[in-house]
Amino acid sequence: MGWSKELLDFQSVPSQTLQEVCKRAELAFNRYISGDSSGKRSGKPRFKNTARFRSMVMTGAKLHSCSVGGKFLYLVLLKLGLIKIRHHRPLPDGAILKQAQIIKKVDGWYINLKLEDKTIPDFTPLFTPTWDNSIGMDAVLHEDDYLATSEGFKLPSLKSFRKSQDKLARISKRKSSKKKGSKARLKLAKQESKIHQQIAGARLDHAYNTAHALLATGASVFFYEKLNLKGLTRRNNPKQDELGNYIPNGNKAKSGLNKSWTDAAFGQFFSILSYIAEKAGAKAIEVNPAYTSQLLSYKDEFVFTDCSIREYWDEELKLWIDRDISSSVNIKRVGLGLFPTIKRRKGNPVIVNSITNSTSKEVLLVHQLWATRKPTSVWEASV
């Protein structure tokens, strides 16, 4: 790259912001050199122009004396002076402002304030998880279902990207046909960014609403499955025949599933649920979901051995058993230590130690509730 011959005045930029640029470059190269857990490098750092560098952290920010009450805050930033900000929530009393992060988005400028409040105690749960105060959750991702709970309910999905992908594709196609750097291309790029921001905002709002709906049930412990999201969204490995020609590997169908997993954003949702639960005095716990979707929740039988099996008819009880509800109950049993011990022998799973009978009555009540489709008033009010 050549020098543009433009004289840059670095005195107009705070020193901490200049130091942050060096830290970002050093971090990017360190990650590239070290690679992943197996030592494989994936993509070297690329140059960020002015359009891609959209945030900076500034220390030494101070609140102006006129920032008392009202809808606005007045911050004093180094090299920038007094800035008027519309805040979405009041600052807690006694909090100390440590940093301010300025972020440029397509619809305007935002500022994140980093506060220190020593009056907030560390969260230490004083309760023991029991069958009555806990809920198990299974990530469904089937048709219009998002989550299944051990209370016999299913929460709907949003699919924000699926709903906007056609409009986004049309704008992206028009943008790619325009000359780089032209006003028409920049205008279409701004429209494309606005759609992406709407998708992200809708997804975030859905996560918060779902988390608050779960908290409204009155449960104190929420068990959710530990998902390998990186593996679930990975492309299939290429296949070759004896002559070295590439043959179909099912990646076309897998790409649609990858898009659905990414659009659901379960990692973001479980992180938000943990945050909301801790603020409310509850706790979200991650558990191992091995065999929870295959085993019948009130019997030691492997029924849902294929993903296409969505329901099971119990001839003895004359009851339809839903796969996702059964899985959520099993996740709850794993969290409470009531799930049977399963080991593989000659490639087949075998139940070694079982305590299923201790919770069979409670589990059957959940399945009967789902079969009759009669949700409680608490859940109806929350959703």
C-alpha cells in the first residue's frame, strides 16, 4: 500500500483510542499465529478501512453536572467536549463511570457506558434445585417451534432472517451490479445494513421476551442443553468416488439446517436467559443432553431413535407422547441427577443404572397436559 501523502493530526485523537488500535492489531495477529485447538490457521487479518472501523473506547469520560433527571445525559469526552445523549434507562445511584464506547450504526451513533457499582452483591443462590422449582428446556428447531419445556408447553420461533431473506437478496443483487465506490452502491449498502440491523434487533427482542416469559412461570432453576453450535452449523465434508470425482454429500440440505440454527441464535438466547435469571434471583444451568432426545421420559425405552419420529403412541396408557416434550423432561432429570446411566456396548446404548420410577408419576402428568392442550393461566399470561 502507498502513502496517501495526507498529514494526519494524531493530537486530535485521545491517546487511549490510538492505543486500542494497536491492541486490536496485536490481538488479531496473535489469534492468527496461534490458530485453533488443533493448530490450524483460518484466515489472516485484513485491513480495516474507515467504513469498517465503527467503534472506539474512550476512558476519562465524565458526567456533566446538568445530567440530573430528564431524558438526556451530558457526557464530557476527551478531545470531543460536551455530548448530549438520550439514555434508555437511568444510571444507578452511586455508580462510577469508567469507560465509554462509541459505536456507529447505520441508523446513528450509540454509546455504551461501563459503570462500576460496588453496592451490587455477588449472586449466590440459596436454594436447592427440586422437581417443583425447576424447568427443563429443549431446543426444538422444528417447523414453528422454538423451545419445549418440561411443563408441557412449546414456545414459538421468530425466524427473523427467513422472513427478510428475499428482500435482502434483491437488494444485495442490485448492490453487486453497481460500481464500487459509487453513490448508488453506497445507498444500497445502507439499505442492506438497515435490514440486517432490523433482523438482529428482532432476534434480540424475541430472546428477551422468551426469557421473561420463562421467568414469569415462577421457576428458580432453568436447565438447558449444552449445544455444540459450531459443529451443528459446520459444512459437510466433501466426498469423492474411486476416480477422484466429487459426488453429492448432502451439503445442500445441510446448508438450510445451518441457516435455521444460525437464525435461531440459541447461544445468544441462553446467554440472555442466564443474565435475566440472575437478576431475578434464579439460575440457568447447562447440562449434557446425551440420549435425552431418544429415551422415553417415563420408561427405560429408546423410542425416538430417528429424528423423523416426532410422536409416539403408548398403547398401554392410550396417550400420545411428544418427542420434544419428552426431551425437555429428560434434560430436567439430567439436571436433578435423576437420569439413568447409559453406556455403549458393541455400539448400542445400554441402560446400566435407572431411577426412572421415582419420577414417573410427575412425568406422566406433563405428557397428559401436553396431550389435552390445556396450558395453565400463569403460562398464558406470560406468553
